Amino acid sequence: MTSDVVRLDQASTFEVLTVVSLLLVALVGTLIAFQAYRGYRRNDSEAMLFLAIGLLFLTLGPFVLNLLLTSLGTVEQQTVVFLENVSRLIGLCAITYSLYGTR
């Protein structure tokens, strides 16, 4: 894996838009998860708690993993993608549990 750093003034429009869209997904997902958590606190609803956890793993988790692991520079891209997908899978499982497994 190469550790080429792309400076913002050297990045293509596509690269900048990709990073901005990933950041927006993480932010909006976190806001929705926060609202679900507030619903859990207000109504003591276990389903809302698992919905919040699932949304965080689905949206914020991959973004944070990518940011942290690529910053280290020693982790292969395949490993980063695998861990991002595991985070998404955990998120989807938590959301599924919130819909079908709680009362």
C-alpha cells in the first residue's frame, strides 16, 4: 500500500465530492441515530436503542474506520474495506433486531 497523501488543493473534484458525501452520510446518520436515542430515553423503547446503534454502525462506523485506519498508513486497503463492511453488517443486524426482535 502506498501512503501517498493527496492535498486538498491537488485533489480532483471527484475526490473532494466523495469525501464530502461520506462526511454528510456520517453526519446525517449520526443525527438520525441521536433522535432515535432520544426516543429510547423518552419512551424506554429497546427498539429505538437498537435502531440508534444500528444507524451508528451503518453510517458513522465505516467513516471513522476509514479515517482512522488510512491515517495509520500501515493497514492494507482490503482490510479497511473488510472492516467497513463488517461495521455495516453489524448496523444492519441491529436495525433488523430493532424491527423484528424487540417488543
